Amino acid sequence: MRLLEMATEGAIHVGISDAIIAETQRVLLTKFGWSAERVAAAVETIGTITERAAPTEPLEIVKTDPDDNRVVECAAAAGSEFIVSGDADLLAIGGFGGITIVTAATFLAQFDDQGR
């Protein structure tokens, strides 16, 4: 919840790509059973607190879950410093090209330690 508040307040910048939006829609519809209207509203809200990134180079960094490469591609295209995730496959690689992959708790602790 705190990360969402930080993004809404502009304290952090969150990149998102078309591939991530499509995956989010698919999961909300199929895994969580949300209605199309509820998903559309969520995507609209996501659009207000994120910055669109357009990855141009496909990456194959995450061998154990190839779909997770879309997250790394987005972060690279957005010029991100961090990927904040609870995904074990992403966390296992630890980072890529100057991007550090951490849990939300680790990110928040580092953010607080730096007095941001």
C-alpha cells in the first residue's frame, strides 16, 4: 500500500509497458474473476500513476519464467533503478544492467535509509 501511495504522490516513478498491462488484464479477468468493467477501471487508475515505457529490445534474462522478461524489458526501457517484486524468479537474478531487483520491504528500507 505504501508503494502505491508513493507512486500516487510522485515520490517514486513507476514504469509500465503494454505487455505488463495486457498480463495484468488477463490475470485480473481469469485468475481473480474480475468483471471487464472493473478491470478497465483498474487499468485506467494504473495509467494515472505510471509512466509508459516502450521496450524495443527483447531480453531473455529470466530463464525459469520467460514471461518475467517483460518486466525486465520494461524496467530497462524506463531507465529504472529498481524492480520491486515478490516474484521468486525475478528476485533470484538479483539485477540486470544496473537495475536492482528487490522485495517491497527491502526497497522501502533502502528508500527510508536514504532519507528520500
